[in-house]
Amino acid sequence: MQTQIEIHTAPLNIQACTDWIMSPDSGGIDVFIGTVRNVTKGRAVLKLEFEAYNKMAINEIKKITKQAFEKWPVQKVLVHHRTGTLQIGEIPVIIAVSAAHRAAAFDACRYIIDSLKQTVPIWKKEFFEDGEVWVAAHP
Amino acid sequence: MEITVLAFGIAKDIFGGATVTVGLTNNATTADLKASLEEKYPKLKHLASYMVAVNNEYAEDSGLIAERDEVAIIPPVSGG
């Protein structure tokens, strides 16, 4: 039961994540890579800015990974999140989960990204040609 | 007591800075803090929702705030 949770201002490194998650007793690894999309509801997005309340974000991610270990027989869990300005195609988040069998890895990985989006204090601002908006701030 | 409140995301825009100082009575609750902030910054009420974190944990409205607590306003999150 190992976890690696990090928040970086520098670009995330996919290779470093998959290297860490590999282990001889794993039968499968599920990796989710979030990427910056160039459009939101038909409007062209120029770039995104991510801000985190780092200490609390790490705490909240720990709670989620702990729940994942309780719910599924997974072996290692990695969550890396980026902050700062990200261009189209860049990677704000990587989640990797290893398990003896694939079903647990798939389920836990999805659970972690879905929960992260609901409770972890990280914010995203979208920049458009004609303005900018904090995502989800207003109803 | 004077509490320094940390702001993130849109809350930073609403307060016009990364922190805001609020005067509260001793034994004030999270709900008291919200009421005081909403009076000064009515735009908070237009948010989809927002939470208060005390010492890096989401706080209930009835939770007490002490002078040395780390208090933060958490607008709707949108990470990932």
C-alpha cells in the first residue's frame, strides 16, 4: 500500500509516474492523464491557469487515496497535479493505480479522478479570446 | 479577535487580494465568519457555493474559530 501525492509547478512527467507505479506483483496499471482541451462549450480556450491550496489539497487527496485502498485491492496509487499556467495539450493531472487484476485498477483510478474534481481545493481559470472565467464558480 | 482569512480562486478576485482580515467576537462560528464576509463582500452570495476550511479541513457552519486557526475560503473547486 504505497502512495505518491505531489503538486508541481513544473510540467508533469508521465514516464516518472509509470516508472514509480510499476511493480513485480502488479498485473495491471491504469493511468489517467488529464489534458488541456482547446474548447469549452463551443468557445475556443487559449490557456488554463490552476491554483491550489497546496497543504489542504494534499490532505484531501490523501483521504481519497485512503478510500481507494479501502474499497479496492490496489497496490500503489499516484496522484500528481500541476499548478500555474498551462497551454493547450499540457497535462494538469496524472493518476496511476496498480493492482494484481485490472478491474480494481480501472475502478480505483476513476474513483480518484472523480472525487478529486469534487473535493480537492484546486481551481481552474479558463482564458478565452474575450475574457476569463473561474470554472464552476457561478451557478 | 482578528482573523486573517486566506482566499483562493474567485474568492481572491472578490476580496481583491489573497488574504482579508475580519474582526470576529470570541467563540465565533464558521457561520458568523460567512455572515460577516457576505456583508462586506456581497458577491460571495452569488457563487454556486463556497466552504470555509479551518486548519486545512472543511468546517461545519457550527464549528468554532479560534484566533490562531488557519482559515480559508474555498469557492467551488475545479481541479483535474
